[in-house]
Amino acid sequence: MVEHHRPIGASGAPCGAFAGPALLAAAALLAAAAALTPSPLWAWLTLPLFTVALFALARATPTATILLAPLLVLRATELASLAAIESGAVMAETLTTGHPTGAATHLLLLTLVTLGASAALIEALLPDVANHLADAIPRWTAHGHKLALALAATFAAATLTLAILGLRHGVPLFHHIDRFTYLHRLDGTPFASLIHNGALLGPFIGVLIAIPARCRVGALLLAWLLLLSILFGEKFTSLLLILGGAAIAPALTAGSRAWRPAAIAAVALAGFSLPAILLTYGAPADSRRALTRLADRAAEQGQLFYVADRAPAPPRLDTPALTADIASWPDPAAQNAATAGPRFGLYYVMIRFTPSHRLELAMRSGGGFVFPLYPYLLLAGGPLLLVIGALALALFQGWAFALLVRALLAARWLAALAFARVVASLYACLTTGYLWNAFGVKTLATLAIGLVLLHLPRKITVKSITFNGSRQPA
């Protein structure tokens, strides 16, 4: 029996209240204090304030909180990284030592605004989730067996393919191979498509977990997917997106106990990701070096925002960069980091702050630093472009999440797969800095296909046909 949580918005708090005047005023005061009296204290205070915002978000917009949980975790880790940087952390990749600048308070302000916009849109588009769940559970139960078989067959085929590749090229976890080096080594094989699309299956595994009779099967499939991802070099962000997708259906059906699947997902993330990262960094051979690399990696999460935020504001809009960026959206052949080079996106930011040999290595491997989107917008157009771009992406993300939930509730699996692909592309936009992931032709075409599949009638009945000029019953 499904426990219906209270209707969205029934708490008495308006949608988006978590980013309301009080929290925004507190964040603005922190930013002002950081500007007037520079100190690491203000950066560390962003963490409890963000925590308060999360509790307010969960109360005012419960559905949005569930859907945005991975993004909330990523923002929390980035704020923690910035606090460490402003306390003097050394960033080896940019050869920079941090000091108090107020960057963490600026990111907090922007985060409250964008999360408020995204959460408000989600709640507006999904006002009656609790009512639809009553119809969704029987529908999920009826489809559960076929869904489990389809996922198991997909995992079996992927496992066989990855096993063959692993025998030929090694397994990153056991051979301590950097994932970007491994991707470059396996260029031209199905590896990238297989390993980067694991997060698309998370929501479907979550549906199985939400069905009492299929819960164990869903949990087994989730563990299978996480194990494959860890073996082949996927780390915190990828595992977070898988778990976040898998938590959607269980959290929605848990109602007022939605914290339980969220807590289980958090424990699973820590239990799986931290040991895997330490193993990849060579902890059995040199635990101190592995811990140092882990600490350096944590500090690097906020480094691009930090260096871009403290850079002088651009005197004008970088029209050539934005023109080249927009020109890549309708052209899939141009949507490649090597093709884009430093004209826009990730390497546009890195070339300003990274030693040439590190930049060359990153470009050769097709990798780079994390979370470059906000720094790119800030460097290309200043705070105004940053706010406009971040808000546009947040609203798009809210819409995509709402469509994904609608498709899952209606058991429109192909439509849900299309929307899951769009959601994954929007996360890729944040983590890689390339706007084509959000607004490129491939993402928009996938979105359009999902919308068509979502609104197709379930059954098409042909009442009559015309034959030799006369109508005949079908």
C-alpha cells in the first residue's frame, strides 16, 4: 500500500521559500562581510547556511528536493571545496594557493537563486504527484517482470563487452589507470557509450526497488551497475547520479519517510565511492599518497570558480567566444572538446589559469577540470551572463526532471529513457562547461522524441478502413 505524502505545497510554505528573502539576505550579508573583512570564516559559514536552505527546501518543495538531490550534493561539495581553498588550500593543477576572496559566498548566492527557480518550476509542473502514485504503483507492478528482464539483459550484454575490453586493455580499478587515459586508450570502442550511460538506467532500477515484490531484484541490479562503474574508473559524480536516479521512485513512494531512501543512497555512495577512489589512487601500496591525492581532488572541485571569481571582470561581452559556442549547437560534428579547443567552454577557462603542459595533457586526453560552466560564463560575460545562463539551465533542468517523473508515473519507459538522457546531458553541461550538452541539436531532438512518446495514445483503435472506395469495418 502506498503511503501518500502530503500534497505539494501543503506545508504552508510557498514554493521556492527556501530561497526566499531571509536566506538570500543572509547570503548577501555573508558576501558583504567577505568583501569588507576578508576571512575564511565567511566561506565556512556558507555550509551551515546552505544546510538550513536544504531543510527549508525539503519542507517547501519535497518533490523537487528528491529530484535535485544529486545537484544539491554537488553544490555542497563545491562549497566545502571553496571553504578549504579560502583557508589556504594549494591547488596543484592551477599552481595557486587559496586565500579569502568571498568566492564561496558568491556561489552560495547564485545557488540559492538557481535552486529556487528550478524547485519552483518542478513543483508547479508536478502539483499532484501523490494522486498519480496511486495509479502508478499497480502499473509499475504489472510491468515489473518485463522491466527486470530488460535491465538484466542490458547489464549482461554490457558486462560481457566490458569484460572483453578489460581483458585486452586492463581494468582501471585494479591496474590504477586514470579514467581519462583509459578513455583515450579505448577511443573507437563501445566503452565510452557503455560506461557513460549507466546513470540513464538509475530511474528504472528505482522503479523496481519501489515495487515490494521486485525490491531485491532492483537492489541487486543497482549493486551490479555500481560495481561495473567502479571497476572501470567511474568516481564520485557518476556514482552520485546513478544513486540519485535510483532514489527517485522509492523516495516518491515513501512519502513522509522519503529520508530513508535518501539516507540509504548517501551511505551507499560513501561505502562504494570512497574505497574505490582510494584503490584507484593506489592506497594498498601507498596509503598516504592516496589520501593526499584524494584531498587534492576535493580542493580542485571549486578551483575554477575560485580563480574565475577573483579575476578582473571582462570589459565587454566576449562575442567571438559566444558566437563560436552557439554555432556548435546545431552541428554534432563540432560538439567535441578537441574541436572547440580554447575558443569556448572548458579549455577557454583552463588556458587562462593552467600551465601549458597541463593544458596540453588535458586536451590530449579529452579531459580537464570539473565544474567549468559557471567560470566560463563569468569570464565570457561577467556576472550578468553568469546569472542569465545559470537561471536558463536551472529552469531547463527543472522542466526535464518534471517530464521524467511524468513519464515514470505513466510507465512510458521509452519517453522516460529520452528524458533521462536529457537530464544526464544537463548534468554534463554543468560538469564539462559545454552548452551544447544543454542546447545542442542532439539534446533538443531527444527532448522532442520524449515529448512525442509521452503524449502518444496507449492504444490506437482503427474503427474502419476504406477499400475500393467503400468503408469496411476494421
